[in-house]
Amino acid sequence: MRHSRTAATVVALALALAGCGGSGTPTSDRTYGNALTIYTALPLDGPQGYLMESIEDGEALAVSEAGAIVDGHPIISLPLSDASGTAGGWDSTDADNAASTATQNLDAVAYIGDFDSAATATSLPITNADDMLQVSPASPYVGLTNASVYDVKGEPGSYYPSGIQTFARLVPSDAQEATATTSFMQSLGVTSLYVLEDNDPGNTPFDSVIGTMVGADAAQAHITLTGTAQTDTATDTTLAQYAPVVKAIAATHAEAVFVASAADPGVEALWQELQAKLPGVKLFAPSTLATGPFLGSLGAAAAATYVTSPILPLNQYGAQAQRVLRSYRKEFRSAPTSWSLYGYEAMESVLAAIKKAGKHANDRRTVVSAYFHLGWRDSVIGRYRITPSGDTSQARFVGYRVGADGQLKEIRRHLGGA
């Protein structure tokens, strides 16, 4: 497992300040409270390792800038990985183990993660049962926070065995992304659409339900839904395996195809088959596919590919964010990503909750309550607040086209809300 350089420094500093193992023994004339631990769980060992490291480094930078102390409490930041190999993404066993490790540490008060919605669905019942605040920089699956017609029966209550809301995310839900996606299609003149949903058991419905939402929203955007089908991009990895479904799509003469999938191994083959057999058809991807490996694999299909994402280009974030990005480059001698800002704000908001909790910051329920009463935040990712259900008030999205170099090129700005 890879550990952030700054995170390691923060841990060492906090331990030096706190004495041994969070005992609160001071090493100077100043009196410190017990050290508080914040865990972060991301798929560091997965195919998006570099991106995840940029999130983790953003978190570590926030702790470092706070001097690793909040209201007299030394802060220990400990990174975990919820992915056990480079071939795939998150792993249910790793996600379970990470959450269990965090909750069993009596000095731990918060958990930043997971990134993937399915991973969060695994970890959240564990952290919630022990009253631990959990903040995800991503995880847009609507069922994690709100009851809707698209949820699995019992959601979101099934994720909260304690009966208390302990989870918040910093990106809008996939329901909001679906609306922004159909708006994007409409702005590009799309009048007919075919929807493909991934039925990989490991990521269903977490990464597939947005397809159903896009199909439902299409009518309101005056887009005709010509058909739907399911694929399994986790096991189907060859062009031949996708030939029948692509042939069926061609028969409908749809102008666009939306693929609701995680970045599974077979999605690249699916995309190549779609582009080869459906020339002139626009291919739309959700934000879950806005990954370097996938975008970089598109080749000739890049010109036909469009992505909707709540993540802005770096230069669109404000002055506060630009300062943090400069500090990041200086600290790590590497280029930040837009996700670095989400890691930074995830940690900043947790530190703000610890400060608000004051002398009761070692009580998990108090930290949770403090977090949900932070109100409006003028942060590096913009102005927002967390609603009682754990959603962000932000609802902005950007429409991108993929360049030949695999980079996202903005063509529509601020689809959706502010």
C-alpha cells in the first residue's frame, strides 16, 4: 500500500505532540488533548491509483496546513486502500476491512471515503453502526442518501443501522447527473437515444441505475428512447461479445448511446465496437468513466465520446483553490488534479467539525452533529452546504468531449445548478 509523504509526516508530528499512541502526554509546556485519528479509504492500489493519490495528498495537505492540531487535539491521518490489486478497482473485502479497522480504533472520529458508490455501500453500515462520521469525495449513488423510485427496497435506511445520518458526499447525486446529461444531449441536438446498463453484480445498481434515470429524463428533454439493454462489462471483454447488442442498437437508428457502467475491463471493447459499427452516433459516458485509463484507450472513438461530470477543469476553481493548488505543487513536486481539491475539502470539513465539537471532539456522535451543523462553506470546491440527508447543495455539471489525447475538452459549462 502506498502512503502519502505528507500524511506520514503528519502522523509523525501528531505522535510526537501527543506522546505514545494518543495518550495525550505533552512533550512541551503546552497541554494537548487526546490525539484524534481520521482514516481515509480509497482504491489506492487500483487502476486509478494516481488519481486516488492526488485525493489523499489533498487531504494530507489540509492536515499539514492546520499544523496537525485542531483545538488542542493532535490529528493523526491514516490512509487505507479499499483495492487489493492493480487489475481491478475497489474490493468488497478490502472496503469491509478498512471500515472495520477505523471503527475499532477508539481514537478514530472520522472516515473519509470511499470513492466508488459500491464501496461506500459496503463500508457505510459498518461506520454508521459505530457512530463514525463518513465523508466521501465522490460516491454519487442516490440510494446512499435519499429514497427514490430507483432505490433498492429499504434504501437509504439499510445503510444506517444506528438510525442516525452519519454520511455526507461532496458531489451531486447520480439523479442530478442524469438530468444534466439529458440537458447536455439536448444542447447537442440529440433527438433519439439508446441506453445500455452494466449488470456486473459487483457494481449493480450503483453504477448502472443512472442509465434508467437518463432514460426516464429523456422524454422531458424531448429525446425519444429507442431501446434499452444490459451488458456485463466485468466479464465480457471482446468485441465479438458486444456485436449482438451493438447490432440491435443499429437497427433502432438512435442518434446517441448512453452507457451506464463503471470502468470495468470490458468497457473499452464495448466502446470500440460501438464506434466501429455505429459511425456518426454520439457516445455518452457518465462521470464514473471519466478515468485516465478509459479515456486514454479510446483512440478513434474519442471524437464520438461525450462525458458529463461535476468536476470542473482546474482553472475554473476560484482564488482559494488556486492557492491550495500552488501549495500542492510545492509540497509534492507533482501536478494536482481537480480531485485533489475534493480531498482537501473533505479533510477541511472534517477538521472544521472537530473544531466545532471542541472539548467533546473525542465523541463520535458530537463530531457527526457538528459536521451536519457547519452550514454554508466557502471552500476550494466552491460555496456549498451539506443537507440533512448528506447531499451537497452544489448541482453544477460540465459537458465534455474527449480529445484525441484522451483529455476532456469542455464544450458546455454549468449544466444543472450553481
